[in-house]
Amino acid sequence: MDAYLVAILTTAAVYVILALALNIQFGLTGLMNFGVVGFYGVGAYTSGIMTETLGQPILLGMLAAIVVGGLAGGLVSLLSIRLSGDFLAIVTLGFAETMRLAFNNEDWLTRGPRGFLIMTRPVIDGLGRGATAWFILGVFVLAAIIVFVVLNRLAGSPFGRVLRAIREDDLVPATLGKNVLAYRLQAFVLGSAAMALAGSLYAHYVQTITPDNFTTQVAVLVWMSLIVGGAGNMKGAVVGALVVTAIYEGTRFLAPLMEFLTPTQVSALRFIIIGTLLIVVVRYRPEGLLPERIAPRSRPDPVPAAG
């Protein structure tokens, strides 16, 4: 049971990073990114290629994943940054599907549906099986904390306030001299780089990745995490990811209680439960479990009347 709990917490740390990354894109800036799994997969395969094909250390593989993920985000945003709402969502969804097809068909690079075997892990040599699992959990939690601190500081800085202004009405910051397109580009690149980091960690954890690991199902869980937790609030993104992961993994115990259902039906039932949770939250807490709270600006002292 302890090993299973550690595995759930490790997976939850990955989803925390993904939810935080989506939060800076959608929660703060209002950019509809339905291509989460595209950048997630780019990070996973980049890190795997760096460590296994090119024989580089794992830290260099993670750094390469962040850089390539950021570059991919920059390219997608440059092609579609002037779009918004449904149009941007369709473009990012198309990017994710394009990446999945590339992962599936470029056997010479990704080994296609056979699976890409990754032997490198973020552990110290000589640890036992149990100690290795706890060590990996510590690495993942540390990575999630670093991402949270960085993005939370950005959200509370003038940079974050400009992003919120763009989300509410991009015409207002534009009239104040802010380069709206540049801010959107930066937000999209930051989020994409963090998603790629999550993919890198995931790849070195499961050790075998296939295109089936990067399907729309993952994006749905990330979006649910952000909406349930509270878009625009970094702490809410963390809470939402933990809640959704706990429910999704906890529903695995329903299988022995419902032997009359096939494994496929049980898997669908798990998503029905999470979807029901999402409906309840949207109905009674549309702002999420931890709503975004923006501190009001201090009012200036009144100007004394003349005379």
C-alpha cells in the first residue's frame, strides 16, 4: 500500500506541474491551450533521446526538454498568437494531434508504437527499491515546488498583472503602451516549457513511453485540475491537481466491486465520476475551490481642497 501511495503522489506531482503551466497560459492570460499533451510529449521524447540515444546526463536531458518545449511553444504561439478563444484552441489541439502522429510514425527517432525504453532515472546509485521510489518522489515534489515558486512570483509581479489585464480586455493594456503580443508569447512559452519539464520527469519515471501516453485524456485531466482548483490561482491549481489525481487513482478500487463491468467500462466510469465532480464544482463553485484573489490597489490620498 505504501508503494502505491508513493506512486500516486509521484503522478500527482507531474499533474501539479502541468496544471501550474496551464494556469499561466489560461488562468492568467486567457490563452486556450488544448495542446497540453503535445508539449508534454515533446518534453518526454526530447529528454529520452538526449539520455538514451545521445548518452547525455539526465539533467542535460531535462534542460533540453525545457528548451525544446519552450521553442515549440514559441513556434505555435507565433503562428497563432493573434487568434483567441475557440480558434486558438483548435490550433493547439491540431498541434497535439500532429505531435502524436509524429511520435507514432517516426520510428527512427521515437521507436513508434513499440515504445521508447528509458533506463536513466533521477536516483542515486545503491538505493533499494523502496528508497528509490521515495527518492524519485522527493525529486518530483522539489521540481513541482520550484515551478510553483517561480510561476507564483511571476503571477504576483507587474508581469502577472499585465497578463491579467490582457485576459480581461487586451485593448486596455495596449492603450497603455504594453506589447500585448509579446506578453502573450512569453506566457505561452513559459507554460509550454513547464509542460515539457513535466513530460521529461514522467518519461524518466515510467521508463517506457509510447504515443498512447500522450492522448487527449491527459489534457482533460489537466483542464479539470485547473477548473476544479480555481483558474488564475496558483495554489488552486495545486489543490485541483491533487484532488483530481486522488479521485482518478482512487476509483481504481471500484473494479473489484463492479465485476459485472468490463475494464473498459470501469475506465469510462472513472471519467464519468470526475466529470460529475466538474459539473458540481462549476454549478456551485464556478470560481473553483480556491478562487483567484487579487489584492485591491491602495487608494491615493485625497487631494485637499484649495483654500
